Amino acid sequence: MSQALLEIIDLIESSSLQMIPNFLIALLESRDPRLWTEATGNAVENWALDLSQRIYVNEIKTVIQSVHGLHFNAHSAMADNITNFSLEKMIDKFHCVTPKTWTLVQSLLDANGEAQ
């Protein structure tokens, strides 16, 4: 094992770094780039991606609940349902109920100047 990995193990064992966020904070505060390159490879990236995906999925699961009023049943739709449709209300609902997902989508759109 490389010296950097041994130092990472010492960091974990010598403190209350039993949780990933605490470990990452201590690692980044160490200011030792050897530790960063050894520990921040795919494991941290995969952890961050997994956490992000869970956040977005939970927000989407929340916003599609019928309590938020975004359901539309074409079989029982009445003229009033169609004439009272408001894209602005739908946007406001998504913005309020899914703030992190909204920010992600907005960032993706902003990345392409033509899509704005």
C-alpha cells in the first residue's frame, strides 16, 4: 500500500471520521495533494452521483403525487380542465417542490446558450 493510503487510514482511525462527509472534509482540509489523488477517484465521484440521483428521484416522486395537482386524466377531463391549464402554475409547482432538480435542469439549459 502506498504511503498516502496509509496516511488516509490513519486519518480515519485517529478521529471521528466514520462518516463519509466527515472523512471528505478532513481529507480536503489536509492540504496534502497526495491524499486527494489517492482518495478522490471514482469512489467519491460515484458516491456524489448516487446521492444526487437519490435527491432528484425523491423530488420527482414527491411532485408527481396527486396532492400537487399535476395529474391529468384525459378520460374524465372537462372543458374547464383544459381552459384553466396554466404552464406558469406548473412551472411554479416544479420550482417549489423540486428545487434541486429545477436547479440541475436550469444549469443544463444554461450550459447551452442556444437552449436558453
